[in-house]
Amino acid sequence: MADTRLWFWRYTLRAKGALNARSAAVEFEGALVRDFGGGVGCVHPCPSLGDRTLDEQLAAIASGRPTALGEQALLCAEADGLARRQGRNLFAPLSIPPSHWTAGSDVDHDDPVSVAGEGFRSVKFKGSENTRALVGRIERWKGEAPDLRFRIDFNETLSEDGVREFWLSLDDAARAAIDFVEDPCPWNPEAWHRLREDLGLPLAADRDVLQRAAEADWLVVKPAVINAVEPGELAYRSGQRLVFTSYLDHPIGQLYAAWRAAECAAIFGPQLGDCGLLTHSLFEPDPFLEELKNDGPVLVPPPGTGLGFDELLDALPWKPLT
């Protein structure tokens, strides 16, 4: 009989500021799960986005009926463990694709010229109902670094009319510089269709990405919650673009997203745009986060086997889950 023993370790990440427009939280709980083969995955629920709580996630894994988050954590652990047992780094010989720069708070102090100088080609803003302030930020960035592209994630905080008002308040140059507007308003296929047809608004689908794909120009893939194969194949068939991002989770989860993005880049290269894989800088440092580096827009994985962190993982006080 196959060995199905699992262990877990709870962690807390502390963000430097609010991470989305739907929640002001700055502390986030998750857990690493280790399987019998030594592989590790990350379970990092976001209850504000509808995920079941961490306790419920772990209970579901222990019962053998994991949620989508649990399934991906176990798949991560399987791939990570195989590489560790073979003594190889999971990224060899793959190349992690470049990422966008994630702008800070609504009153940001980022230097657009420096961001462009580091090699970033695109910038992502967190949108909110205060669209007037966002328009001002976009205009400032466009004026100081005219070659940068922009992405805006509203996390469904606008109405359809609010989206129209935002888009029409931008000048032609700013609109032309925007790659996509992500989840601008609650999902309604007719409303999303009107925004695309009437305004030429480039939409990106993140939440329930496969359900919303028919009315999206870009598909946002979070390997923490979805198998990347299906959206990758869909984008390849339809000519849509792909963006891989982390789930703002533990470095293990961030690296799992980067690995899946690197796989996709090797298979569906032309479909892949700048990704969202440099989320480690959004959090207060800890021993794991301190091992993540970047070379301009490219995440640099830590050394070691699998996804790395060999010594840190071995030193954790793992507790039995099953």
C-alpha cells in the first residue's frame, strides 16, 4: 500500500501594506505540507476572496478530499519531492519569465525612471473605487517612463458604469499603454462583453478564470489554485495571452508558480506576457523570504534541491497531518 503520510507547519506572512482592494489585512496564515517523499507544497487560503479557512483546508487534505488549493499543494509536493530525491533543482534547465513591477500603495513613492532602468517592461497597480487617484498615478508613470506598460487589478470593486467612467477619463496615450484591466467589476458575461465591444477595453480574468475566459483577452493563471495546463491550452487555441502570478503566498508557493510559469514559457512562449512572480518584496522579511532574490524583473530561485530551502525545511517543527 502506498505511503500517504503527510506533515504540516503553520506560518504567518506579514505584508508591508494591504495587498488588495477587498481587504485591509496585513497578516496572512498558511501552512506548508510535506509528503512522505520529502516534497513540500503550500496551502495559503484567502478567505476574503472566498477560500475556505486554513483549518478547513488542512482537514480536507487529511480526509483525502482536498480543495483546489490542497490539490495543487500536493501536486507541488510531488514534483518537489521527486526533484529532491534525484538531487536536482526543479528549475534546471528552465528559465523563469520576467515579471511586472507591482506598484505600492495608492500614494506610491516608486520612481518610474528607476523601475524602467532595472529592466521592467510593465507595472501593475491595485485599483479601487478611487479611480481619480489611479488616473493621476498612471499619468505620472506614463510621463516619467513612457515606454512602460500598465496593468490594473480592481478585484471587482467597480460597477460597470464605474469601469466606463475610469476608462474614458484616461487620455488616448494612457489607454494605449494599458495591457489589461483585471476583474474590474463582478462577473457578468453581458457586462464584460459590452465593456470589450463598446470601449475596446482589454480585460483580464483572474477569479474563476476558465468560466470567464470567453470574455477575456488575458487569462491570469495562479498555479496555487488551478492546474496550468487547461488555461494554457485554451490560450494557445484562442490566441489569448497568459499571465502567471503567485497567490501572494509562502516562498514555496511563489516558487511553485514560477516553476509552472517557466514550464509554460517553454511550451506556449508567444502566449505568455510579463508575469507576477516578484511578490516576495511585498512582505516583511523572514528566513525564507530572505533567500528569494531578483535580477531586475526576473525571480532568482534559491539553490538546493527541488524548490530549494533544504536546511530551512529540515529544521521546521513538522506535525503529523495524517
